[in-house]
Amino acid sequence: MVDIDYFELSESTLEELSGQGDTEAMLALALGLYFGSFGEMDADSAYDWFSKAYRKGEVKAAPFLAEMIY
């Protein structure tokens, strides 16, 4: 198994991997969007990616979803 540092990848690469169902990429993309790492903060898109990751079984997305909902 290849160890990938998702936080070193570009937004477009993370979007591509996320679109293929990679939940780690979804988390990295959501975090980048939430904290504005790719430019401006995009909370709506971040929420969407956290939700998709969570629905695919990625429990690490839950605290971020809870924070955004609360």
C-alpha cells in the first residue's frame, strides 16, 4: 500500500481522488476548503465533502460535521 501525504496534493488532484471515492482525499479536500488553504474559505463545499466522506464510512469527518452544524 502506498502512503500518500494528501495535504501535499493540489486542490484539483484532491477533487479527482475524491471523485473516485477516496475518503482520505475527501477529508483533506474538505479541510483545505474549510480553512481556506486553496484561497478563500468555502464552508458549503467543505460541508459537502465532509458529508460525503462520512456517508462512505469515514468517521473522522464526524467532529467537523458536528462543529459546522452546531
